[in-house]
Amino acid sequence: MMTQSAPSSSSALLVPCLLGPTGAGKTSLALELARRWPVSIINADSRQVYHDFPIITAQPTAEEQAACPHFLYGFLESQGKISAGAYARMARERILEEAAKGRLPVLVGGTGLYIQTLFDGIAPIPPVSPAIAAHWQVRCKEEGSHALHAELATVDPDYAAKIHPNDRQRITRGLEVWQATGKPLSWWHSQHVRPTDFTPVKIGLTLPLAELEPILEKRITLMLEAGALDEAKNALTLCDDPEAPGWSGIGCRELYDHIIGHTTLEECRALWLKNTRAYAKRQMTWFRREEDVRWFAPGQVEAAVMYAANCLAAAEKGNG
């Protein structure tokens, strides 16, 4: 197949976006695209932004990142927070910068809210007072994230259904926005402020959950063999706070509980797989609602590449 240059920056910049559930092979497809075009890969996964958990959150390895430029991976400390709006601003800036260099920006990740916010925008959420935010942080610490997740489900069932009961950051954010504004966070996310200046080419990788589960189980085994437990132990020395946002990633909290003696390693592995499977199911539910995704099985890499090539060729023809 002939290689093609990246599209020039314009009011409708074409941006390939590789999405789908965890473990479906998005990174591998991105690297295959990088063999055909001058690609710059931009992370669209909310857990892969954390510096202390590269193995557990399945960030591209050093070898994979050496194949082409990678951005927005591992830049945030465990205590740090990042909203979908803040992510979208950073991703937008990076997309424009890479396109201006003549490179093809490719988004890779499974956080549907990040992708939606980048391409569609959301209405600006009014600032939440520190007192309200502190109130929910204290309650979460005293009552636990599961109790507050149940409370969130009563005031914002749509948002609660998309997040894990261990995800303290998003649970407290949902509750504080609801209290501060009188509207659920899912309502704010549905308010699109303007059309995006990007045209996404959404390429989805997926397979039935029953077929994905053994892949996820094997991946957890490989993560442990690669040093995931030592990674978590080291992260604990840097941030011994299970409520820190970085620890909310699946695999991170399960390993934390094992390290402090709450579970055996086998119990940790089983819970890690259970929660990963549930997360993959939520991702599938989110992305299946989108009508503009072209879906492929993980083994259909060449077909996915050809689809991207056709979209790029059509865009170049339209700009010519």
C-alpha cells in the first residue's frame, strides 16, 4: 500500500481515533499505522496519564514508544487530578502541533468521555467551591467509595453506570457537581457548546466478551511477570493514599489491597480480572451507542489500516 502524508491543519482536520475495550489491541494497531504514515500517538486513556503505573495501566513500552512520538502518557503524579475538559484542551493543542509538523495525530484509548469531550465539547461546568469538594472527599474517606457510588446512582444514574464503585475521583466529582450546580454531571456532559474543528475517523477494535476474557486474564499474568507488583510497591512509597486518583485504576487498587495484607495474591488476581472484565463491558456499552465507529476484530489489522487509508485519501482529495 502506498504511504500517504498527514493531512494539513484545517478547520476540519482528520484525526484517526482507535477505540474499544481494554485488551483489544489498540496499541498494536496504532503501531501498524505508524509503519505506514508519520504518526504521532496521543493517549486517550484516563488511567494511562499516571506516571507511577506504566505496567499496570498497560502504557506503551519504551520500545513501542521509540517507534514514533507518543504524548500524554505518564505525565501525572498519583495525587494529581485531571478532568475531561482539561484533557481535551491538552489533546487539542497536541493534535494541532503534530499536524503542523506534517505528522498524522492518532488518538488511542478507551476512555469514551475523553474522546467525546475532545470532539463534541461540553458546556463549561461552573467552579465547585472548595467546601463542597472537601465535604465529599471527607464522606468518601469515612463511608467508602461504594456507599457514595450508590448515592450517586440515585441522583445521576447515567454517570454512575459508567464508572466503577472504586473510582473515588469520578464518584466525588459527580456528587460535588450535582450539589454545586443542581444538575447531574451527565447533563453537563451532554451539553455540546460548539462543533469540533476536528473530523474523527473512529476505528473500533472489539470482540465478544467471552473471547476477550481469556486475553485479559493472560494480560494480567504478563503484567505480574513484568513487575506489576513491584511497581505498585514502589508507587506506595511515593503515595501511600488509596484515595489518590492514581490508585483508582483497575489493577492498582487490587494490588494495593494485596500489599497491605487484605488479600492473597490469588484473590488479588481474581478481583483484578473481575473488575477488568466489568470495565471492558462498560466500555463496550459506551462505544456501541456511537453510530460513527467502524468496527474490526483484533485480527483484522490490515482491513482497519485500509479503512484508515481510504479515509485519508478521501480527505486529501477533498482538500485538493
